[in-house]
Amino acid sequence: MPSFDLNDMSNNPSEIRNKILAPIFKTCNLIEKWGSGFKKILEQMRNYPELELKILEPSNATQIQFIKKDFVGEKARTSEKTGKVSEKTEKVSEYSRKTSEKIVSLIQNNANLTIGEMSDLIGVSTRTIERNINKLQQQKQIKRIGSDRKGYWEVLFDTDIKKN
């Protein structure tokens, strides 16, 4: 538990904890003014309701931890009672399907696009493009003809992307 009350910070003057480093930080413009850091952190935390702030004071230091609440991993979470996929997982599936549709559309317009170019055009990471391309290839929606370097893409079916 912190030895100071975060809610009462505005009533009490700031106390310099490290009298050697604090003036150096001030001279180097690494801090704006004394005692504004915790207040700024607390103000910004209002913009991130998914985060929890935890303040620890091991020995003579202050440690701030930001903990993400209700973290859902990459695997789909299902309710034990109903077996239904969570709403977050459905949103991720919808997002992935839309990305796959964009990839197919790009390939139909230019079969010579690289993964990097698709990534730039769609605005997602190259890893996301690779994952979606693998899925499309498994579904027999697209095919790579030739080598990775000199080959091109071919759309095998001109139909809607399967909803998986």
C-alpha cells in the first residue's frame, strides 16, 4: 500500500524522493515540474478503463504497474454452460473475414502484390496478412503460382469468403 494518498495529492506539496537525480532530470527537461507525474498518470488512466493501476513501494522506490483487466487470449473463449463463443471472439472473426475479403479484392486487381504491399494497402501487419492468406489457401480461395519472389496470386473462386 502506498505511503501517500493519491486522492489527497493536490492538498500536499510534492516531496522529492531522490535529491540527486531530480535536479538532473529537471535540468535535462525530462520533467516539467515537481509533483505532476502521478497526477498526470491518474488523469490519463481515465482514458483507459481496461487498465488497472497498482502502486507498490518496494524499499525506498515507487513502482507503478498497469494491469489489463479481463484479458482474453488468442484462443476463443466459450461459456462452460452454454458453449457459445464470446462476443469478443465473434468480433475478431468478423474482422478477420473482412481482412480476407480485402486481400481477395486486392489480388483480383493486381495478382503480383507482395504481402508487404497488401499490408500497407489494408493497414494491418504483415503477420495478419500471412495468417489470412494461409486461411484463404486452406479454404481453396486463393493459390500462389510460382515462387515467392517471382510468382503471382490467383483467385480460385469468385464467390464470397466462407464464414469460418
